[in-house]
Amino acid sequence: MNINTLQRLLLTVLLLCAPSAWAVDALPSPPQLAAKSYVLMDHASGKVLVENNGDQRLPPASLTKLMTAYIATLEIRKGKIGEQDLVTVSEHAWRTGGAASGGSTMFLPLNSQVTVDDLLHGIIIQSGNDASIAIAEYIAGSEDAFADMMNETAERLGMKNTHFMNATGLPHPEHYSSAHDMAILARAIINEDAEHYAIYSQKEFFWNNIKQGNRNLLLYRDKTVDGLKTGHTEEAGFCLVASAVREGARMITSVFGTANESARAAETQKLLTYGFRFFETKTFYQKGAELAKAQVWKGTAREVKAGLASDLSLTLPKGQLAKLQASMSLNPQLVAPIKQGDVIGSVQVKLGEEVVHSADLVALEAVEEGGFFRRLWDGIRLFFFGLFN
């Protein structure tokens, strides 16, 4: 590899074999929903395809329980709690979320002991307020402390218009979220834990001789829908965060503030139909795949493998993916030591002159510092490299 090549390594790669030979049809306008706010998100890329008041802060009602369940599954995967752990139902959980409360409930008896797994099903399928409080108290000691965990997790996920005061979604003036934030949370749930995500597709749960059905009507109407959660209070209206998979592509919808149970399903279906009909998603590069080799100076190795820290997936109107081009640029003066994961370049994807995506290229392996003579010789070469370039 010569000096001129090192000075500016630019690899232009056609993402598909040839550009499309036909013009892209104009994208039809998205549906206008009878809802306060809504978002359509592509799951693979996280791109928002349609939104209306998507960042407006609104009461999320029982959509809150998506975060409650998410944290519970995180704690299970970390080994901090077990699915068969027994949780004692406190008076607070019983009074605030039990049968006498008038809200959605798992009908947990006071002082009864219930497994974490059953509580998780009661939260996700039955939307039990009592189950949500019980698991919150078991994880954090109190519902208030659990709300702090919820807010810390929301911040980590980039949920910028969310603040939780409880584990249930019961009304509170400082308890709010947005359609966009709930779509972000749904994507995290789907990505991080396929085993527990399967619970969201279950149509009913039978516990303590009581059978309750899932309130997500789309589970019964559309076989491609496999989650996630409904919510309702007088202030919030009828809300639904849903996801569906068709022909290998997954879409996420988040709809706040419809008029009734039937409307939230119908309005959500409009978004799903639009997304699958007019958009397509392709994963071009996999996380950790070698895309190039970069020259290394003063190291035990002369080259280091370069790739991406996460999948590079793009979603565009159908017909446009064939016109994408990607360019990869690598730092021409990489000096060892280099740690795995260090940023060593970048990739840009363009549609015509528009940059539609950019990402860092990272070192896929470590390169240690070389010996004295290697460092000396490469130091001389780098000196002249800098003079002439």
C-alpha cells in the first residue's frame, strides 16, 4: 500500500449491483389519523417514517407498563431477580392496583405470593396495576425508587420527552411520555429480549382461576401483529403501541389519544398498512463484518480490520434503495496502540447528493505498539509522509 493510497483512502461501493432503471413513483401522503399524536417507525433502522405531534408530552396511561416490564426483564437477564422468585403482594399494591381500585388488575390477593414470571404475564397481557406495583417494589424496594430507575432507563434510551412518577401509568401531572419515545422503548424491548418479547403476542393469561384477554385487538385481527401494549385513561384516551412483521420487515407504531378501543386498532392498522406498502428496509452491512483494512503505523501489525459497531440498515420509499452509494474513508495516520472499538474512519451513504446515513468505522481488533525499531522506522516514514502530503 503506497503513500498516496494512505493519504486518502476512499472506497466507493455500490450497495446494489446497478441503479434502478426506472423512476421512483411519488410517495403518497401518509394517512391522517384521528389521534392526538402518532409515530410510524421502521424497526431495523429506527427511522421515523410518519409522525404527527410525535414529541408532544402526553399521559401514556398503561403504556407506562412497557417500561415496567422492560426493567423487570433487564433485571432477570442480569441475574438480579429470578423468574421463579416469590413476590409478596403489599397493601399498597393491593389497594392501589387491586380489584377494589376499579382499574385494570390481575386480582392479586393481599399478602399472597406470586412468581416474577406470573407478574410479568399479568403486567403485559392483563395490564395489572397490582402486578406492576408488586414487581416495582420487589425490584427497587418502593414504587418511588422504581420510578427513579424508570427515568434513568428512559434517559439511557434517549427518551427525551418522558418522565415517570409510577409503575402503572395512573394519572399524575408530572407523569408523561410521547409517541416517539414509546416507539423508541418498543424497539429496545424487541431488540434486546426475544424470549420475553414473545409474551406480548399472547392473547390471554389464566391465573388463580381467572382468565383475562389481551386488550390489543390487532392480535386477533392481523396475524402479522405480535405486540405490544394498550393504554387508557380518561385524560389519555385510548392508546396503542404495536408492532408487526411482513416479509421479513418489521414496523412499530405508537398512537396516543384515540376515541375508543376500536378506533385505536383501526388507526394503528392504517399506519402499518402505509408503512409496509410504501417503504422497504435493507441491512447492507452486519455489525462486526470486515469492510476494509486500514494501515497501522508503529504497531505489531501493519493493518487493522475495520467494520461497524452496529448493523447498517436503511429504510426508504420503495425503489430508492437501488440508487444508494456508500463511501468509506479511513484515517491514513493510525498509530498503535489501537483498541478494539476505536473509531478509525467513517462511512457515508448518499442518495444522489443527499447524505441519508453516516456511521463510524471502528477497529474490529486490537493492535499493540510495535518494537523500538518498528516505531523508529515508521516515525521516519510518517515524518516524510507529512511533508509531502
